[in-house]
Amino acid sequence: MNKENKTYFPSIDNIKVAADTIKKVSAVTPLSHSIRYSKQFNANILLKREDLQQVRSYKIRGAYNKISSLTTKESANGVVCASAGNHAQGVALSCKLLKIKGTIYIPAPTPNQKVEQVKMFGEDYIEIKLVGDTYDDAYHAAMLECNQLKKTFIHPFNDEKVIEGQATIGLEILEQSDVPIDYVFIAVGGGGLAAGLSTVFKTLSPNTKIIGVEPEGAPSMTVSIKNNKNTELDHIEKFIDGAAVKRVGDLNFEICKANLHAMLTVPEGKVCETILELYNKDAIVVEPAGALSISALDFYADEIKGKNVVCVVSGSNNDITRTPEIKERALLYANLKHYFIINFPQRAGALKEFVVDILGENDDVTYFQYAKKTNRENGSAVVGVQLKSAYDLKPLIDRMKERNFYGDYLNDKPDLFEFLV
């Protein structure tokens, strides 16, 4: 800790100690050459596969390093965390391996599959408490237990030992690469991983540009750096749950502000495209946050030509029940899925006319919700249409208007869209 300005920057020595601490529990994950992405971007694209950790994310590094650092008294008192995802699994496994009792607060609506994963890793060393509807509810309950019972809270990102644990990824990348790294793209949620990794590169490979990547709907680090102060957002889009926080860690903000070359926000729909591409073309399963770094490549396509680029694939804890939503968001982003209010004339044959004469040969109706109004000439329906090409949209709308079927277009009206679809 710098006593003069109170700003903490992790030291390489401490990060090396962390690497030694976690080496028995954290895998040295592969730094894999991606043939497909290298060809697509005319660059040397390397994937740091943190999705291949035992808990399927990098979170085991920081959690184990932090819990290992506790005093005998702190260990005896036990630990507490609040999480519905990867951090909970990292804490659970760390508790079992270190034989320390832990309580994990999880929001009640969390899918049972995630809860069972946490139980599997922690076994008898953890107690799970389902509390409230949101992470904030679980967090406040966890802090209450910490204060009352003098237990140690294991923060998911705003903690020195956690940051140093996550930073070990940077050491591994530099040891594994036989070429100088020009760019590293890394997902930013609370900022622990970005703070740790960027410190390693700032010290050992200062010419490497570290690009932090956030969801477009949760740009907390981007806004904070722009404002030059850690800023809490009023509202965030929670779809990319592993990287969606209203406020980044105070420690992490100061480090990232000093170390990151740039921040980039990526639309959630683009991330969904990447998830589907990785699964269909590379047989790689990633969670939304795990796809953020790769999704950023399109936005840096010109800059990274001929460069050595690392994308940190941060995790693969994806819930299969989310697949329909992921596909839907990807199609909407690609302008291949469109929703309309269609005014159907109240006469026989109107639906057939719409299907035969208005829809294109390759257009497919994927959603239809009809509401007939009595004593009206027209009845309205909300219709979802999937196109073969984005260029088919204008001709489709033109045909609707020409035959007086067109009511409204919903894709660019988010409030109405959410209400009707």
C-alpha cells in the first residue's frame, strides 16, 4: 500500500507468491492458438483457456489465495461470501481443500443447477443460504453474518489477495508465449482480473496494450474512468451476469485507470453471436462473460492485423436453459429477427395473403400473437419474422405497406417490445 496516496498496486513478488500458493489447486490453463480467428483477423490469436479450470473459471485463483492467507483464528471463525456464480464455486472448493467452514449466500431465484454445483465443490465444508431476490440482498445478509459472528468476508474482486491471485494468469501468459504479446483483451466485471493481469504486463511487458471489455449494458469501469472517479451506475443490463456490476472495486478502479490502454463496451447481442460461433465452429462452451474478450476482436480488426493477440476466456459456466435467449439476442443483433404489429383485415384469406404474397421465400414466422377486436375492420397481431439476410427487411416492410398490413416495427421500441413480446 502506498501510504502517501493510499493507492494499492500489487507487487510482482506478491503475485509470484500467489502463483506458488495456488499451484496445487489451479491448473496452468492452455494458451491455445486459434486457427479460425487467426485467419479471420489476419493475426496470431491466442486463447487463454480459463474455462478449463476445475471450477470452469479463473475465480479459484483469487478465492484460494485469499482464504489461504487467513490467520489461524480467522480460519477457525470461518468465511462468508455472496455469489450466484463462479465466485461461489471458487470459494466452495477452496473451503473444502483448506478444511475451513464457509457460508455462501445465494439469491433465491438462482437456477438449481448452479446451487448444486456449489454444493458439489464445497461438500460438508459449506452451508448454502438462499436469501432475497438479488445479489444485493444476498450481499447484505452475508455482511450481517460477518459483523455479528466475526467471520471473514471473501470479496469477489475488491481485495488485495484476490487481485494477486487473479494476476497469476498474466504470469502464465508471459511464460507460455514464445512471441511478444501486442494486445490482451480481458473481460471486466468488478475489475479484479483486469487489475491483477494489467499490473503484471505493465511491469514485465509494458509495450503490451491491455484492453478491458465490458457489456454495453453494464459499463461501470468505462463510466468510472471517463469520470475519473469510481461511479455507481443507477441501472445495468444483467444478461452477462459474470461481468455486470453497478460499481467496480475501489482498489481495481485505481489500478485499471492507471494500467489499461483502453476500455471497450460490446453489445450483448454480439456476445451471443460469439457464444454460438464458439460452440458450433470450435466446440467450445463459454458463458456470456467468457465470450466478451473474443467479441471485442471485431471492433479492433484493423489495429490487430499482423499482431500477437491474447483473449482471456474467463469461464464456461453457461446454463443450457439460456440457449433460446442467446439465439434470440444473436439474431436480433444480426438484424435477422424482426418483430412487427401487423394489421390483418377481418376477412377470409387475409392470413394466407400475408404468408404467400408478403413474406419472402426464405422468411420464417417464429412468433405469432393475435388479438381480434370485435366490430373492427382490422385485427392486430404481434408477428416475429426470421430472415435469411438482413437485406430482406426493407422489401418485406415495403410489401406490408403496399398491401396495408403494416402496423408498427417493434425492434427499435424497447419498452413496447418488452411489453408485447
